[in-house]
Amino acid sequence: MARRYSMTKRAQAIEGTRQRLMTAAMDLVMETGGANVPMTAIAERADVSVRTAYNHFASVDALLTAAMAAINEQFASLAPAPVTDHRSPEGALREFVRRWFQEMARQEDRLAALVMIRDAPELERALTTAREIRLERVRSVLAIAQESGRLRAPLDEAAAVAFVQTSYQSWVALVRQLGLSSEEAADLVSRSVAAFAFHHPSWPARR
């Protein structure tokens, strides 16, 4: 029992250090406007030695990629809700966009930092994965409407519209620039997608 407890504490300490390093890197990227940030500065901000930082991440690029991969895992877990007697395709769409935008708000600081970075091939691949996850998720929720005969637009076109409107850039425009709440932004985006894609959309009342 004591050994298992020790291993658990060690795993928690390792994860805590990784999180401090990722947070430090994001903060420094925001402060420098996306300029190259050395591992020495990241280690100093995270209050660890440079050697410790390199023990966790082989390079700054690897560190930033790990941060994006962790974000991708959170978004990938947001599967669309099923259509039931109590949830229409429109309701399933809104519920999905609402949860997606909630996660975007939660990850805002890290996303804002990561999208500023250029010339980081590993990170770019992780960002590409993020876009692929978003497209797959919006297609799956719109496929629910297609299966129930409610989709009037071709699935690819409907997914393209939803893909654009659920991007981080769209969220920033609606929430940070226009002052909507994430809930209001999700409602607006869902209505817009439904108006384009659905036959006679019947919109559920907001909760």
C-alpha cells in the first residue's frame, strides 16, 4: 500500500511539473507576442531547473506540442449528444456547440498563445489535428440530422459552415469582440447553422 501511495504521489508531482512548465510557456509566449521563448526562461518562470525542464520535454517545440495535445484530448471527448424523444437534431446541435464553446472558454489562454506561434512543425501538426477533430465532431452531429431526414444541405456543405462558425477565431469575434457570453454565442451559431442546413428548423427554448 505504501509503495502504491508513493507511486501515486510521484505521478502527481510529475504531472504538476509538466503543467507548470506548459503554463509558464504559454504566459511567456503571450508576453513576447509569439517570439521564440528559450527553455531557460520557461524553467525560470516555472521555478524548476533547466535540466528538470528538459527531463520532461526534449525541446520547447515538444513542450508546446504537448500543451496542444492536451487541449485536443479535451475537445475530442466532446461527443455529440444523441437525438431522443426529448432532444431534437436542433437541440443536439445546440448542446454540442454549447459544450464546445464552454471548453474553448476554459482553454482560452492556452489557445490564444498557441495560435500565435509560427515555424513550429510539431505544433502545427497538433493544430492540424485540432482542426480535424472539430470537423469530425461537427460532421457527426449534423449526420444525426441527416439520418432523421432533417438535413436539407449536403452534409459536406453543412459541415463546412459549422466548421467555420465553431472555430476559435469565431468564438473570439463573438465573445471577446462583440461581448456575447459563450452561451449566447453558442445559441447564435447553432441557429445560424440550422437555418442554413436544416429543413424548417424547430428551435428549442433556451434553458
